Amino acid sequence: MPMKQLGAQLDLGASSLSGLLDRMGRDGLIERQPDPTDKRAWHIVLTDEGKAVRAEAVRSARVLNDQLCDGFDDAELAIVARWLEAVGVKFPKETTK
């Protein structure tokens, strides 16, 4: 994925993204590959280790979500979802970029 697109998806500025990617690269989770069409740009690719870490994070998030939702029916969960959406609209994230 191109770095610019990754930064937009993660809502991170260039310096924050660069630091995060530096750490992930040192840990062997990602590789930076040159963009074949733009010599100034880089593509970020997960390594096998990075893919394993991602899979574990997804699994852990699903387990946590199941625990949080346990005991609530669909109607109750819909109320919580509507409330969270309303909070997001009422208090939008401030951008400092």
C-alpha cells in the first residue's frame, strides 16, 4: 500500500507514520518497497511476521468484541451503536495536521 494512502487510512501525519513504520521495520513486521511509477514514493508491505501479528490482533479484537457484546441482544447493541455514532457526530475529532 502506498505510504500516503496508509497515512490517510490511519489518520496519521507524515512524521507520526514515518516513526511507526520505522519501528515496525526494525521489528521485522513490514518492508518498504519502491513505487515502480513514482521514484519518490514507497509501498509498505507486511512481512510474514507482520501478517502473523495482524492475524493475532484481529483474533484478539474479535474475542474482546464477543466479550463486550455478551449478554446484550441485537436491539440493545443497536442502541449502543446509535449512541456511539451520535457522540462521534457531536464531538468530531480535531485535526492538528
